Amino acid sequence: MNGLERVLTTLNHKEPDRVPVWELIVNEPVIKALHGDISYLEFCEKEDLDGVTIFETHRMEDLGNDLVKDEWGTVWKIEPNGIPYPMEGAIKDESDLDRYTPPDPEADYRMDDLKAAAERFGGERAIVFLGHETFEFSHYLLGGMDKLLMQYVLNPEFCHRLSEMIWAYKGRVLEMAAEVGADILLTGDDVAQRKATLMSPDHFKEFILPYLKKAVDVSHAKGKPFVKHTDGCLWEILDLMVDAGIDAIDPIEPIANMDIGEVKQKYKGRVAVCGNVDCTCILPHGTKEQVIDAVKETIAKASPGGGHVLASSNSIHPGVNPENYRTMLETAREFGTYPLDERMVEEYSKRSYVETLEL
């Protein structure tokens, strides 16, 4: 099997030849530490990842002093590790929204990165397109998540208007991605932290869920599986997400009380699981033996019967020890070949390495 076949077989809840390995994001410091100055696509090829993640192509305006402005008018600060963080939004009130013009989703360069990935890996590796619903871009545009959550209470109609404007763009981008070469559509709006959701379940149902359903519908109308990515503790809203029709959930964060085995068993046959080797403690600071044990436990809990794509619990961020990531990949391939080692599954499925972490 090649990577694409492996991932699609898994999302159909069947066993491929081995557990597929993919990652939502691999940041440049880890790529450079392992292979020098190469591109992300070259890295995926060298490490033989079964899937690659592609974003829409943006153009940025350099403002100097490590600041850039995106096409939405949001100003971002580029940290020394290369990670951007939003600093200032373009919309402060309803009058700004009245005057606001969003970017053109059909700009002739919008799918350039996706086209390059499809040309290089089409039919061989799963091309996962990372788009969005409306939550993250709503708080980017307002200049902070706190501002958006306050508006949920103070001016819900304004929030609905903002979401509809964003969705008109984001929904079209998802459609285009499916048409241009994406094998899988994914939205990456994080809606939870380690203890709970970022908003109440009622606000999730009112402001977030309708656009998750729209994203699922776009994906399925184009004949593509849909993966929902969000960090955090999701138990209060996971039934709602599954009922929305998602095909897989990523990354099922273990330090947020999200045991991947429990999620797998509760939704077996309905939703595939992606994840969830801890990238907060184990991958940055763990020993080689701890990484091996975490990968084996993850496989033992999530991989029997298929329906599991192995990945980290969020991303391979700049704080990850590159050698630990390499160990994760090697261990996944050693112990993820089907049929799985029954004794390994029996032993490691009863473990819980997260209980030993100092959080």
C-alpha cells in the first residue's frame, strides 16, 4: 500500500498494511535539525509520511520589526522560532464590519501550494487540506478571543454576521481545495483547552456547530472524508461533533483527559481517531524509552481493527526534540505493522503514561 491507500483504508475503519503516520504541522526548526535546509514537502518524502498537510496560499505584507499583515488585515508577530501570533485585528465594531471587504477566495494564487503538493504526491500520499470554519478567524479579526467571547453575550447578531462573511470565503476555499487535488479536508479551529471548552456548550451549538456542519457538508458533497482538528477536553461537545458527520477527530490530547482508547471504543465504526503521542512533555523532554512506550501504548489503544492514524497530540512544534520525533516514527513502523503484536496490545492497552507526567 502507498500512503494515500493506507490513510483512506484507515478512515474507512479497516486495517491497512500498517498504521499510517501523518502530522498536522511539522515546524521548520525540527525539519532543519533532522535534514537541514529543505522544504516541508521534501521532508515528508524523506521521512516517508503517509500524508502531507497543505494550507491555502496567502500573501503577506512585511511591516518590519517582525510584524506582517495578512490579506484579512490581521497583524501578526513572528516569534524567533518562526511561529506567528495575531496582534491586532481589522474589525473593532459593527461599523468596521459594514465597511470591510474580505479577501478574494478565488485569487489566482490561492491554490498554488496545493497544486504543487498534488503534482508531487497525487495518488501516492494523502493530501490533507487544512482549512477553517469561522471561530479562529472571527477572533483574529476582532483582535482577541476574549473580545469574541464577550460579543457572543453582548451582541450575538454581530457575531453571526461576522461568521457568515468569513464562511463565504472559507467555504469556497474548501470547495476549491477538493476540486484541485486535496484527498481529505480538515478544519483546524481549536475550541477547547485542557480543562474544558473555550465557550459554553450552548455557545458552541449556536456559533460554532452550524459552520462545522457546513464544512462537513462541503467535504462530503465533494466525495472527500472530513477530519476535525481541535485541541483540548472535548467530552462536553464530542457527541455534537460526531453527530455533525465528521469522519475523524484529531488529535485527542491526552493531557486534556482525552484517552484515545476511550474515544475509539465510544465511537467505533463512526469516527476514526488521529493522534495522540504527547507533544507537551514526552516529545520535547522525554527519554527515548518514554517515547517508545508512549507510541506503543497509543497503537495498542487505538490501532486494533484499523481506524487510527498515528500522530502527535497537536503538532511537531519547535519545542519538540527532533530525535524524539525520529524515535516516534521508527517505533510506529516497528510496532504498527498489521497484524499487531497481540501481547504488546494486551500489555500496553492497560497502561496510562499520561498519569506519570508532571503537568
